[in-house]
Amino acid sequence: MKAISALWPAVRRRVDVPEGGAAIGYDRGLRVILWAMVVTSPLELVVVHHLLPWEWARWAHLVVMAAAALWSLGFIASLWVYPHAVDDERLRIRFGGLLDVVIPVRLIESVRAERVSKGQSKLAEVVGETLSVEVGGMTNLVVRLREPHEVNGFGRVRAVRFTADDPREAVRQVTRYISRSETLGQDGGEAG
């Protein structure tokens, strides 16, 4: 349902990133495939409409195709509306409305670009103490944590692998917020 609800913010050009935070896109590799599916759906509708001999089946197919097109557009919108996001408090690693992993920035020890292709069949999976969130069968960033962190639905992890459209820029953004978090932590410690 979150896919459909992403349509309105997408139309209004609203991205779910906290004020003062940075968006990190991850859907560039999927866009062509997803839009190709949306664009070819009307052709499929016309062909199947002429092949079905029963009027009721044509109408049922039309309803199913309309619902699938609406969901597909919503899914595409959700990938844009819900990017990865980083701010002073947290790094959110997302996949549309299907996955939202929150890592406190204060726990991040390092972030670096590192491409790994595994081609797993799951959206997200923990291997050892590493959560891997693949897009298109690969990841290109790794975040190492200072200590194990409990991730809902996945258990305790010490590292997270995920994908960004521009890994170098993502490393720069996350590093910037790690530095800001450390500075805020030091200022807070001196004030107390």
C-alpha cells in the first residue's frame, strides 16, 4: 500500500528526507526496466484483449492490468520518494516502501565504496554480521559500525552493505554527517 501512497508526494515532487538531511538515490539501475514494463503494458492489454474470446474475461483483464499499472507507477514513485537518507541522527537505508533500516549515525565507524555482486534472491539478507540490501543483484557501499546494532527483523549487525547511484557522493554525504555527529557529541559532552 505504501507504493500507491507514494504517488501523491511524487506528483508534488516531495522526497521523504529530514530537513537538513541528504538524499541518496539508488533506483537509477531499475528505472529503465520498470518504465519499460509500464510503457509496454498498454500493448499487452490490446493484444490480450483481442485474443480473449469472452467479454467478461476482457473486462477482468482490463481491471487487473489497470491495478497492475497503478501499483507499478506507485512502486516507481516509492523508489524516488523514499531514497536512502542521512542526517545528524541516522542513516536510513530503504527500498521504496518495502524496506527501511535505521542506523544511528553515532554508531558508524566508517563508510566506503566497495562493489560486491552476489545476485541473491532476497531483497535483504544477513550473512555473518553483515546486512546486505541489494539492488539489481549488487551493492556498492559498506558501512561498518563501532558496535553491533539491532536491526528490526534482521538481528544484530556490525556492517551494512547497500547500493547508491553515486557511491562516491554517498560516501561524502555519510562521512560529512559522521563528522557532524562526532562534533555535536563532543560539544554535548563539554557542556555537561
